Amino acid sequence: VQADFGRRGYDRGHLCASADRLYDQEANDQTFYYTNMSPQRNNFNTGVWLALEGQVQSWGRSCTASDTLYVVKGGTIDKEEHIKEYIGGDRSKPVPKYYYMALLFKKGGSFKAIAFWMEHTDSKPSKTIKLADYVLSIDELEEKTGIDFFPNLNDNLENALEATYSTKAWPGLE
């Protein structure tokens, strides 16, 4: 698998970033399992995806002991139109055409949610990456992916949270 990524011009992109698991060596080592890696073009991996990971890490660092930030990340490979290409001739290694993140922040009894949808391109990032350009509601992301991201929330809360978003509620996006 490792050689396939490199031969085809892909980085081994982490879904759970190594920098998210610096608190413990074993937890960090687990980010290097192939089950946590996805083929990503270098300009994507070190551009817009890295920028989003850094922003999410910033939000996570600002959490206090009573705050929780839930982060769900992935790439699309479930529908043919969501596959960029295949690595190898046997179609066993699909490359996602899109990557996404769904975020839910809880502080005491208040919540906020936001989602991101990014096309996996090899374009060099512009000097200024505007993460707000990739924002959508959790409902919109669920429609694109077919995934119910936060099903354990009370239905009334889930419906309200997932229907809308505010970039102003997330520092660094406005």
C-alpha cells in the first residue's frame, strides 16, 4: 500500500492528524496505521486540509475542562461519482474525490455545529486559504455523504443544530 501511494503521487494523508495525538506515544503511533491514512495529493494535504486541521486544533486547544469538541473526518468512496480514481488495476484502492469534517462543540448546555466539504484537487493553494469557502451545514453534509453524524443528540437539538451554521460563531472563519 505504501509504495502504491508514492508511485501514484499521493501522500499518506492522516485522517486523525499525528499532531492531535501528542499527549501519548502509543496514541501518536496509532495515527500511522494504514486504517488512519488516505491517499491525498500533496498540494491538498499540505494546503487546505492542513489549514483546516490547524484551525480545528486551535479550537480544540481553546476548550476548557468543561468543553468538548467532537470531530468527524473522512473521505468519500461510497459512490462512483465520489471517487477521484483508483490506485492499482484492481479497483481495491479508491481515492476520495472529496474530504469532509463535521464538528460539534459543547460547552455546558450550549452547542454549535459546522461542517466542511472539500474537493480533493492537486491545485496549489492560494496564498490565503479561506476556510469559510468550504463551510456547509451538518444537514447538507449528511445529504452529500448519507451519514447521520450526531445521532445521539436529542432530536429537537439535533434538528436545530444541524440545519444551520454561523461562521461568526467559529473564530478564525469570519
